[in-house]
Amino acid sequence: MSLSGFSQYTASRREQGLLRELRTEYGYGDRSGLHFCSNDYLGLSQHPDVIAAFQRGLSEYGCGSGGSPLICGHTSVHEELSERLADWMQRDRVLLFNSGYAANSGVLQALSSTSSTLLFDKLNHASLYDGAQSSASTLLRFRHNDMNMLAKQLTQLTPEQDALVVSEGVFSMDGDQIALPECLHTLKEHRRQSDRESWLWIDDAHGVGVTGARRAGIAGMASQQDIAIVSGTFGKAFGLSGAYVACSSELEDYFIQCSRHYIYSTAFSAAQACAILQALSIIQQDDELQQKLEFNIKLFRELASQRELSLLPSHTAIQPLLIGSSQKAVAYSEALKKQGVYCSAIRPPTVPPKQSRLRFTLSAAHSESDIEYLFTQLDRIHEQHPEFLQNDA
């Protein structure tokens, strides 16, 4: 494609209301307005104890890790973090990655040499789909949370095909959760009837720290025997960055040999590991933040219900308001920004065509008055733009 072709492509996306842009005014760390688009669910990115732990780590270990985990990037602090996470999640081992994208893509790439068939929930994250594209495994998709369709696909596998079912725990764009009991039952029945291997992998990026027993997310809802792989990030409830893969010792050994994202990427710093350890301690010991988040979710949904807004059926921190057209979603987001409220428009291809939305995300850091202010501004915007209330999805 020529340079003019690139320009034509971006111009076309602008006309369709699909152009992605970097916007400094949306920068969460700048604290320039009221943010309802951050994944900092517990407000730990601004917690003084987490900041102090990061600062101590910088003083003791410096800014960088100096290399990949297998060269010199895996320190005693990283090992402590892995061990504490494994104990919390009741898994054999936890492997640390630079990002959730790297973890998901890296594990799927590593599994490409196996004979497993991948069965994906249709709404899985892009990192999982991109990893599947780098894999030699066959990919099948089932309708979102449709366990009857999954069961049918499992029965159609040949005797040589093992199954790896992959789903999110909390779905990033819709905010709903996997139908876990039904999924586990479906896999158990498949194993009983076929005598073949069938594994389950859950990407729990948006659930860990805020759902499940011990707030350990999906790992607190089922054993390692039921869920073979749990991946997640430190970029949401932990308030930092980086990611993990929790699994058996055998799988961890295999991923260390075969996951190119793990082998060839510089490890995140020991200072960052210190901060993650502190965030983990707060999540484990201080339930007030989770209670505050749950209160905020309930308040948000009550205020939205009073206005008959078209929220998707989510009871997590992710509260999507379905708009329909990309252009209207962008205009809605811009109207909020003028009132000092930041909530990005989510558009295709991140979501299906005609399902653009405002994806409100709630945090324990939000006050009751913050949420009330948001709805006051929504009321004003609806008076000025009644067309925003007409869901054209």
C-alpha cells in the first residue's frame, strides 16, 4: 500500500466515526477530570502504600530488570510475588509476563505445537484471538456463554482432537461473567462420554482482585483441576501493569521452554514487583475497597434504572451503555468531556457493528457525589440531545 493509501484508510475511518486517536486529556494519571473509563477498579494506582512500595523498590533495585526472566530479569522479589500469587490462587505455579496481551498470545503460541482444538467464546479479547492466529491449532467459536453450542462442538471433535475451551471470566466490553457452573458441567460430561482430554482456560483480567472467594477471581471459584490455566493482569484491580499465568508445575515448565513472549521479552522491574506485592496485600487484607466498589456499582445501576438507560446486564465494575452508531457514541463521549467527565466511546471492531457504546467503569476511588455528578451531566446532555436516548443498536 502506498502512503496515499494509508491516508485514505485513516480518512475513511474518520468518516465512519471509527478513527482512533491519542487524547492527553483522557490521561488517567493527569487527574484532569472525572474519569469513568479507567480499569483502576480499587483505586490502587493512587494508594499511598502502593506508591511508597514502588519508591522503596526503585531505591533498592533501580528502574529496570536488565534482561529477560531467563537471563537476569527474575529476581527474588519476582519469585516472592509468584509464590504469593500461587498460594492465594491455590495453583501450583504462577508465571509473570509484561502484559496481559503478551501472556495470552504467548501461551497460545506455545500451545500451537499441541493437537488441541481451541474452542472460543465469541466475545473473547483480541489478545486471545491474535494468539490463536499464531497457533497451528484449529479454532472454533461458540456463541457468547452458549454452553449448548459448546457441547455440540465438543461432540463433533475427532478421537485425535483434545479440546481447550477458552473464555474470559468477566467480559471486557459487556461486563457480564462466564456461566462457570454450566461450562464446568459441559466439560465434565464431554470427558465422561468421550474419554478425551478437555481443558478450560479463563482470562480473568477484569475479575481478579474484585470477584470470587478471597477476591482471587475465577481461581477462587474453581480448582486447578477444573480450570487448567488462569491468566490475568496487574493493570486493573491491582492498579499497576504486568500479567500472570497460573497453572500446574508441568504447564509452567512447558511455557518456560516454548513461550516466545516470555523467553525474549525484558521482564518488568523488581521495583514494580514490590508495588504489586503491596497491592496484593491490600486486596487480601482490606475488604473495604471491594465493598465500596460494590456500593458504587449498585448506585450506578439504580440511577441508570431510574432514567431507563439501555445498560447491558452487568453487575461488575464494567457498565456499558449501548448507543448503536459509532458517530452517536463519539458525540455522546465528546458531550460528556465538555462537562469534565471522561468516558471513551467503544466502537467496531472492538465491539460488533451497530453496537457502539459508552463503557462506564467504576472504581472504589469514586465518591457517591462523583457518580451523582455524572448522572446530573447525563440529564443535561439528554435535554440538549434527546436523540442520544434513542438506542439505534
